[in-house]
Amino acid sequence: MRRTLVQLERSAAGRIIAKKFSMPQFLILANDFTDNEALQRRLAAREQHLARMRVEKEKGIFITGGAKLDNNNAMIGSMLVVELESEEVVEQWVSQDPYILGKVWDKVEIAPFKVAQV
């Protein structure tokens, strides 16, 4: 379900015109801290993080995501795709995630993205 933004403008004739835009999508790549307690912090925050993603999925913000794994299938980071108004809004949204608040994610990269419609 793509969300849309509506921008209202006044025409030269004074009429109000509604312009619709697709909500931008963003890719979030996060790497976990690498200290000895990093995995324990991830596991401790995981249920809160997943509960938040379920809520955000219902709102149409969270599209897809999952854990990044190392060669031993240990979780070492995350990948998420979200739909939000701007990169600044995405930064604010990420700052409220249990993995940030719980010191799980060390480095977070945010980039414009578009999910292929296949």
C-alpha cells in the first residue's frame, strides 16, 4: 500500500488544486556495535523493536526489513525500507527505535530508495 502526500496550491484563477505525490521511500542500513555485549543488547531489545515494526507496518511506514547476518548466521545489523516524508523525518523515526535507544545500532546509513514493482 503506497501512501501519498497531498499538496494544496492556489491556481491563478484562485481555485484550490490538490496535487498528489507518492510518499518517498528510504533504505536504512544499520550495523551493530561489535563489542562483546552487542548481541546480548540486540536480543534484549529485539521484541520491542519487532513490536514497533508491526505497528509501523500497520501504519504503512515500514515496508520490509530484516537482520543482516555474518557467515555464521549471527545477527550483526539490520536493513529496513520505509516510506516517510523526508530523510530528516526518517532520521527522527530511526532515533526512536529500540535498537538505537538500547545501544544496538552503531552506524546507520539512510538513502533514497524505490521498491521495484514486480
